Amino acid sequence: MSATFSRLSLNTMTTKSWNLRQAVEATAAAGLPAVGLWRDRVAEVGVDVASKLVHDNGLRVSSLCRGGFLTGIEDGEHALDDNRRAIDEAATLGAPELIMVAGGIPDRDLPGTRARLADRIATLVPYAAERDVRLALEPLHPVFCADRAVISTLGQALALAAPYPASAVGVVVDTFHVWWDPDLAELIAAAGAQGRISSFQICDWLVPMAADPLVSRGMMGDGVIDFAAIAALVSAAGYAGDVEVEIFNEEVWAADGRAVLETMKSRYRDLVLPAL
């Protein structure tokens, strides 16, 4: 494995057309050390087989995506049970971080929704800590507040994590979701000082956006994000973990997966690595 790519991880969403075996074997063949797994890919073969497949190919699991969606009014116990299963899966896979996407707002009560989220995180923290899995709270761009994540800023994520040890609850720095924040430098520094940066995920913000914002993520260098600036902030904050490329984009999904991996490697080498 080249030292150049010793921290680079393929998130399986980037090559959505591949099944788990294809993604894992291609990642290893490309000389990458890590893979970020989505639960749907793990479910294809079962968690035990998935764990063996990853580790037989000499890879580590950078994160498991996703837990969360904890904001519903009527489905609280169901959501908690699903998150406990996700925590168990992460533990079996050896994934140190379970990415938590909070969930949207089911009514018009945004403060109440956020309070409900905080209560349910509190319920899950001991369960996760017992299994040595950190809950990684991911703020999503405000455009997703209504339907996907009532955590919209890194500051909100840090506030939600504050009652718990850094080993139990961390935060995700995803360039697509946080690049716009005028307080980003201070917030990344604070997250680093607290030891709470769980994951650094990268992809670009395209202009113009796709009709569906969810699939408007681009390959690094194809949009407006200054990756060197954000990578430098994350590095200065002390983060030394894996860097996951997670792209939701119909054109990327339709492309040849091996070509996507090679482009991903070259863009990481040129745009991100020099600042790490």
C-alpha cells in the first residue's frame, strides 16, 4: 500500500452499483486501506460474512453508515431498536464510528424535535459505549433540515455531544455539509480540542446543483469547495484518521467503478493530501 493513500477510504455509497464484495475487492486492489460501509451493503451478506470479507482483504472499516433518524413522534422504540442493531453491527465489523444522521422534523415543532433527538441519543450512549462504538453525529447542510437532519451545523452537533465523553460521542466533518459555515474554522478547532472529530468525509458542492440536492455531490475538484483549506483545519485540529470519499451522484454511480476509484485517488492526492 502506498503511503500516499494510507488514510484514504472508499465509502460504498460512492460506487453504489457495486455489491459489497465488488466494493471491498476493488478497494483492496486499488491499494486503499479502508472502506466506509453502508448498512444496506452489509445486509446483503450478513454482518459476520461482511466482517470476514473486509478483513480477509486486508482492509479496516473506517465507519458504518448509518444510525440515527431518531426524531419521529410515534416510532421512538422502533428507531431505538434499529439503532441498537446498527451499534451491534458496527461492533462486529470493527467499525469505531457509527455515523448518526439525526432525522428530520415530523411536525412544525423544531425545538421539540431537537429535544426528542437529545433524549434518544442519551438512551443510546451507554449501549454504544459498552460495545466500544462511538456515535458520530453528522450535521447536514440546512437544506436537509426538514427531511433528514435537524442538526445543521457543527456547533449544534458539538452542543449535543457535550454531555458525554469524547470517546462516546463525536462529530463528523463532511465537506459537502459544512463548507459554507462562517464559523467553520473555530468549530473544527473546538471539535479537535475536545477530541471529538470522528470522521472526515469529502466530496464537492456542484454548481449548478442537481434537481435533487441529495444527489448533487461531486468528485473533489468538480465544484466550489476549497479542500486544502478545510483539510488544513482538520489536520491542525489533530485529526489523524481516515478520509472517506462519500459521493451521491447519478453520473458517478453510472460510471465504471474502477475509473471512479482512480479519479478519487488522484483528486485526493492533488487537492486534499497536501494539506493533511
